[in-house]
Amino acid sequence: MRKLVFLFLIIQTGLAFPVFSQSRPYEKEVRELNEKYRQLPWQKGGIVFTGSSSIRLWKTLEKDFPRNSIINTGFGGSQTHHLLEFIDDLVIQYSPSKVFIYEGDNDIHAGKSSRQIIEEHFEIISKVMESLPDAKFYIISAKPSPSRWELKGAYLQLKQEMQQFCASQDQVTFIDVWTPMLDKAGNPNPKLFVEDNLHMNDKGYKIWKKAIKPHMK
């Protein structure tokens, strides 16, 4: 029996944080993504990568995993509640067998608690499983960006709690990209980032590719 029980009592008692957006800031971008994939070949049962700009900017994603049918619906500088808001358009309509999610990075920077971020991930997974009960989910940890290193403690707390959450679910796997992106001194490796010290260059994405590849089979 599948278990999506982590945080069940919290959500049932009405303590979960609200996730509804009034401004719908990414509506135009989501609409453009839908139009893009209406013009491109894709197949049900493929793999969706979604989340914030680190997914959106992964330009070599399809080439890095050429044996897989991949749909990239990364969008803007999104947070977890934005993905939940557009989950039908960005994930469910493509009927994937696997969903890779990168959210939480911008959430921490915006001041969200790790608890709220995990609750929103829980709602995303629950929503997708209503339509796709056999889908598997892969939660990619936040990366250690030099430009956000002052928030190291909050990111580490999210990493620990997210790992525990994923371990409590039958169809959810945690992927750690934080650790391999640190240098020998335990600091973010600057060689993995572009000039803004937030987004990754090709070397950074090679580390992500290595971490994700075992889950693509």
C-alpha cells in the first residue's frame, strides 16, 4: 500500500500553509511551455523535469540523457507553491512515469521555513498521484550557491528534513547535489557557477548529471 502519510495530521488539522497565488506571475511562461510541447514530439510515460531556473537553464538536459523521453518544464525563479499552482500544466498533462523536481532553493531565499517547503512538496506529490498513482518522484536537493551562502544553515536544515521526508514515502527519492558541489574546505565550489554565483555552468550540470543518471534507468 502506498504511503503518503508524512504530515498527514498536520494537513488534516488545517495547519498547512496556504499555497494559492493571486498574481499568477508565471502564467505567461507556463502558457509558452505548453505551446512549445504542442509543437514537439513527446510520449506518455516519459520523464518530466520541472522546478525553478536551474532546471529551466539546463540546456543540455535532453542530450545528457538521450535514451529517455524528457520534457523540461522548468520555469522562471519559481518557488514550490508556484509549481503546485501550475501542476496540471507542467506535469500531469504529460502523464510521466517519473518526475524530477527542483524547488526549495528560491523558497529558502524568500524566507520560507523548511516545514512549509516540505508541506508544499507533499501536496504536489499527492496531487500528481491522484491522476498518476504509479508515478515516481525524485526531489533534487538545493545547491550550495556562493551568492546565498549566508543562508547555509537554513539550506542544511531543509536538506536534512527533505531527506527524511523522502525516506518516509514509497515512491519518492532524494537526490543530493549539495555535497558533491562543495570544495575540499566544505564551501561552494566557485568553478561550478557562472558570474552571478547562483546559476551553474557546464561543470555544475555535469555533477547534476552524475547524481541523477542512476535514477534514469
